[in-house]
Amino acid sequence: MNPGAIREFANSFQKSRILLSAVELDIFTHINESGVTNNHISSVLHLDLHSCERLMNALVSLGFLTKKQQLYFNTPESFTFLSKNSPEYLGGLMHTNHLWNTWSHLTEVVKTGKSAHATEINERGQEWLLSFITAMHDRAKKQAPYQLAKIDLSLVNSILDIGGGSGAYSMEFVTKKPELKATVFDLPNVVPITQQFIEKGGFSAKIKTVTGDYTIDDLPTGFDLVFLSAVIHSNSLVVNQELLKKCYKSLNPGGKILIQDWIMNNDRTQPTQGTIFAINMLVGTEAGDCFTELEVTEMLLEAGFKHITRIEIESGLSQMMAQKI
């Protein structure tokens, strides 16, 4: 990189902060089809008049708004993805906004080795939790159809979706095989949100929920497939080892476990997105990390699993599958 490129890279947070502040203030939702003045937006949202105008003008320059004769308009894309009046609203960006605050402590976290989050996920408040689950749902509902496309469900009649959040992956499994029964296992504060997403998706008759903490509680039993998507990166190796042992007990004979996560190369420098996500776990969790294929394989073998395979589904995001014999 030349000096100019380095400076541009270092300053790229400024554009991100402009967009995230606009999302946090809900500016895009309050712009109607006929356009609005800065006076109107600042009054309705209780913002400083001149500060709001600077933000609105920056959004115009960045391509998120247009401006004609002192009236501000959403672009088609801004209305579709950034206005709450659109069914395609990217509500998960509020979680990105929360991540901003956590990542701001990265320097101190690297110095001390202590997470910027002092509380467990189930204790961070309903606003944080809802934005987090919504962000995961927004991503999963788009990715699940192609991520799960090659999974053979011919011998699978029941699935336990551990840490399933909104239930987006369980919904996709049931869509692929309608007679299948799925169960989402998640924390006490998460399950009510899960049930809302399941009901909204029309899957209440096909997907059950079970409340629990996999670090403390036993898992329900009698399943043909245990699914863990974006779960192991939240935990230490020790916690994951105990979790996989519980997964083994949860499965029927011949049942399989499917782990979907970033799987790192042996020197932990690739995939790039995995290295970035490892930093996200550093600032946001007590002991989470992205693990190598060797580490995951060893954990599975220690839990009793056999026939371990790995498939890379996109840019380092992999599925590792193993069987209970």
C-alpha cells in the first residue's frame, strides 16, 4: 500500500460512522416520498438543526440521500434497506452500531487481554439482544438456502439447532424437508425472540423451542442431526469440548453433528474474514476465538465422533460433519 491508500484505509471509519449514526437516529424512516426539509427532520427527531443538516448533506454526498431545492429524499436503495417502512429493512445494522462501541476498546483489550464486554450475552439488555438476534436473522435467512443446499437430509427426521437464535436455519431445514421436526435450543432471554420469528415465518407447528444454557444444562436427546452454526467461536476450547460431548449424547445412534463456522488455517492468518472475526470475539467475549481444522477435529474425536469431513462453503466459512457410531 502507498501512503495515500494507507490514509484512506485508516479514515474509512468516518463513512461508516456517518451511516450508523443515521441508522441509529432513524433518519431514513422519517423521509417520505415527497421529501423533507432539514427543519422537519431535526424537529421530529429532536436533533440540533445545524448538526442535523451537516449529517444530511454528508449522506447526500455519500449516495444514501438525494437533495433537491432544500428537500431531502431517500434513494431507492436507502428506502428499501434503511427505512423501517420497508419489508427489506436491515434491522441488523443496529447490532453493527453496538459493535462500534465494543471495537473502540480494542487497544485496551489487546493490552489487558480482557473483553470489552463484562456481561454475558443473556445479561446485556433486551435492546442489545433484539438487535443481535435481528442481525443474525437478516444474514441467515439470505445465506441458509445455499449454505444448506448440499446437506443430505434423507435419513434425518429430527434436528436440534443449538444456539439457533431466530430459528432461521431451522426454518430452512424444514423448508427443504417439510416432514422434519426441528428444535431450537437457546438462552432464556433469547427463546421469546426466537418464538416471535418462528411464528412470523409460519413455522410454529414444525419448530419447537427449548430453553437452557449449554454450558450448564444437559441437551435434549433423540435427534438425528445436531446443528451448531456460529456457536463454537463464542467459546473457549474447554467449553466447546464439553459442548460436543453433550451433542454426542443428544444424538441417536448413527446421528450426525454439523458445525458451521470460520475454520482457520494452521497459522491462523487465513481466511481474512476469520481473522477479523477472531478480533470480534476478542473484544466481545471472554474466551471466544476462531479455531483451526485440527482443533475442531481433535474436539470431535475426543467427544467420540467418527468419519469427520470438512466442506468449505464460502471464503473460509466451512461445515465440519461427524457421526456418532
